[in-house]
Amino acid sequence: MRDLPIEEIFLNKAYQYVDVRAPKEFNEARIPGAVNLPLFSDEERAEIGILYTNKGPEAAKWRAMEMVSPKIPHLMEGLRKIIRSGKEPALYCWRGGMRSKAVATFAGLVGLSGVRLIGGYRAYRQYILEHLNESLIPDHLFYLHGLTGVGKTKVLLALQEKGWPTVDLEAFANHRGSVFGNFGYGEAYNQKMFDSLLYERLFTLKGSPFLILEAESRRIGKATQPDFLLAAREKGVHLLLTADLETRVTRLYEEYVEPYLSHRDFKPRVEHALTLIAKRISPAAAKEMADALNREDYPSFIRLLLLYYYDPMYRHKQQEYESLYREFDVTDLEKGVGELESYLNSEIPEPLLHP
């Protein structure tokens, strides 16, 4: 196998990243799109580490050989499936060391092709940190604002499906940015994954004369927006999306409640989230919300949550902006998206729409 730097592999669709690290390492942070063919399990990796510390490298290497030997056919079959799919495996471990080299050696012995990432995931991460900067964004940025439940993400995705250059920060964080933000998403991504997904999207859209994104807080789940993206909001065009209260309640119910209502842990998770915000609202409001939750009257709970917590908080935050240049009623989502598209077509100069 050839050893290649990240610059020669990055976003090359001919390659399929293959992460040979332990599952825990892979789940923590990985190159987006990578598949995991671990040389060692989490337990095996821990055992080898202890052995290395207590008895030295030779004992650790011998034990590693005993662990890996029975897995070689499985590992090679995994690589062969990738090759049969028309991709070339691009192997990496943490620093481009012994684990990826071992798998590459086995592959070479059985005649399988592929490449190995020089420096491993560590080199990839350094590449992202060096290149995730203001050079990736254009001068024209449009930010979508709106009260909770108005459908900002729905609008963003509708625009994306129509071919507009959008950036979905919540998707990159795997979190919606509130105390209920991980409902339906699972574990929020850490900073490494957020940076990787953000960089790939911005890199893909590089050259676009404008971008459309949701106006998010600095922190989204476990991740923090880079400073250059936050600074860009000062010169962005800010658009306000509106919808009536009942439409917002319905959309939140359909997104946060309906798909998960049968899950055993759903109500306890909502109760826990309520305890986190109860200290920020009046005792009377907190009791009213708790009563609705006890009755499992989720539409009423959502309505109260908006009126007593999210709406006042959002309106306070909007004072950071001098003005929102234009309002769009998205109660009727399709109609609202159409009006937004018409606005964008009228505001963006023709050479920018068709560079």
C-alpha cells in the first residue's frame, strides 16, 4: 500500500476511509464517512496499554499478535468488500503508526490495494484546524431568525433541496442547541466532529457567492462555533421567519414528541429537562407546566414552554441585532419558502446567482 498525505486523499471520492482504531476512539471522533474495521476492541486496546506500561513493548506486541491473528480474515474481507464496491481503502489509525501499518501489511500479503494516511487521524485533525477559517466563507451571508418552533430548520432544508447553498449547523453538532436539543438526535457530536463536518460543507460550497444559515448561539450542544463564523454575523443580512403560536406548537409536537412518545424514557427525559429550566421561570409557571406534563398533555406543555420560557428568552437575545431586514410568514411553509426565494432572487445581484 502507498502512504499518502491528507492533502491527496481529502474529499477524493475514489477513496473510502477505513478507521482501524478501537470503537471508542472511532465513536469519539473520526473522519466523516469513515467505516470502522477495528484491529482491537476497546478492552483489548486497554489490556495492551497496561501490558506495555507494566512489562514493556515486546510483551505488548506479542499479546497484540495473539489478539489480531484470528481477525485477519475478517479484516481482509472488510477491505475486499470496499474494493468490490469500486472504492480504494484509505487506512488510518491515531498517528499513522503500527495499527494501520499492520493492516496494510496484511492487505499487501493477500494482494489487496489501498493507501495509508500519513500521520493518521492526528494529521487529519491538524489539517482541519489549519484550514477552518474565514477564507471558506463569502462576503454575502443570509441568517434565518425566528421564535422556537417557527420552522427555521425546515425552511433551511427546503432551500437546500432546491439547490440553495445552505449550512445546517445543528446537523453538524447533532443537536438543536436547547435543553431539549438532543431529542431525536442521540449523542451530540463533540468539537472535533463538528469542526470536520462544518469544514467539509464549507469546503464543498467554497466559491459560492453567498450562504444561507440559521442564526445559532455560540454554543450548540457540545460544540462551539468558530470565531470567524460568529464575527461574520455582524455584516450578514438577517431575515425573520414568523408563524402563529398554534402552528409552532404543532411543529414542535410533530418533531419532538410524536416520534418518541412510545419510548419508555421519553417522559423522564422531558421531566429532567423541565428541572433544568424551572429555576429560570416563575414558580407558578413551572407548576403549570409540570401539571400539563403529569397529564401527558404535551401540546399544552409545549405552548406553556414557549410562552413562559423560549419566547421571552428569544426576544431578549434578538436585542443584540440592530434590525431584521425582512419578515417572512412561514405558517404555510411552502408559500413562505417561495416568498423567501423570490426575495433572495431580487436581493442577490444576477452575477452572484449565476457566477
